[in-house]
Amino acid sequence: MGVAPVLLVKGLSFAYAGNGAALKGVGFSIAPGERVALLGANGAGKSTLLWCLVGILAGRGKIEVAGTALAANTKAEVRKNLVLAFSEPDDQLFMPTVFEDVAFGPMNLGLESDDLEHKVMQALETVGAAHLKSRPPYRLSHGEKRSVAIATVLAMSPDILVMDEPTSSLDPMSRARLIELLKTFHHTKIIATHDLDMAMDLCERAIVLHQGRITGDGPIMKLLQDEELLHRSRLERPLRMQGCPICGSSSN
């Protein structure tokens, strides 16, 4: 008997009013501990899919997280196991201090007092941001905001960590630091990204979306070498797989 999936999606469809279908019968399953990159051009449906997974948007079809089917009355239960880090950290940080932002989620799960403080500080220490605990989020750099936003997710102790464009707007050093940090996490990870080099570093599997449909699902290295799939899905090879403009060689 195989391992039960920690996430199961069947026949998921969603349409924005007046804009046509954004998702068209999407289906896949993810096993515990898998690291999956969600790839696709702008408008492919990546963010829409993530928002459906956490119940921000209500699509048609089936979503099951850790054995619980997502429905109006199960959102709270599902969000204990699957937590989304938004593409813009400012959308996630809204409290007067960093500590209060990171505490917000676990406090709403009923954590109190010493346990709450321990959970918050553990999350901040994990992302190297404990020294920021008393700072107002609006006074942080973009890289610091990104780290704190990830801490808000980690403090919820989710089984599945879902991230939307985690490296967007980061400078090269902050990007490298974030990738090294994410390598240390043992959560099941779903990372929607245009950063294909980062996806190669962190994920062994990729799901490719194009115009609301899955056009590829399999080992990430195999998919990123499929020129026809990349062209059809409006993607390019990662930079490290492209030929050097001078000598014509690549790093892979």
C-alpha cells in the first residue's frame, strides 16, 4: 500500500467574473515531504491555484489536505496543515511589530502565553530575524520582510509550506540566503515561481501550468530539458542550462 497523499486535487476549476476560466480541471497529488515547483508564465493560473488551496478562492472540484476535504466549514482545519506565504510580504504583515505579526497565526489557533512566545521566537530564530522582533514591519528591508513573512508561516507549524514567488524583488545576496534557508526546511513544499534556477535548487518535481491546465508533471530536470514543453508553456530554460554566449557551453 502506498503512502497517502498529503495534498490531493481533482478536477479543480475556477473562473474570475468576466475574465474566463483561470483553472480548467487541474488535478494532482503530492506525497508527504515532496518538494514541488509550480511553474508557468504570467497568467498561467499559479497564484489562482494557490489561493484555491487555502480557500481564499472557491473553485469547483476537490481539494483534500491531510485527509480533510476543503469546504466552507473546514477552512480553519485545512489552514492548520497548509499555509501560504504570499508573493508580497506587505500583504502578510499588518501588525505594529514583527513579534505581533508572527504571533497572530498561532494565537488564533489558541496558543497562549509562554508557549506562544516560544513558538514565535523559534520561528524568528529559524529565519535569522529574532533581532527584529520589536521592529515595525514597515521599517524593514524587502529581504527582512520576506524572512519575517516566512516566520509567520513557520509559527503555524504547517505540514505543507506553500510559497508564491518567494525570491521576487530580492537582491542576489538575499535571494541566495533565502534559498539556503529553504533547503533546511523539511516541510512538504509547493513553490510557485518564475525563478527556474531556484526551483532546480529546491525541488525535485515540477508541475507546469499553461492557460489554466497542467501541461507537464514530473522530475524537474526532465521537464526543464523538454524544449517543446517549455516553448508550448512560454517558459525558457534556467540560466544555468542555457549556453554561454561566448563559448556556447552550459553548467549542466
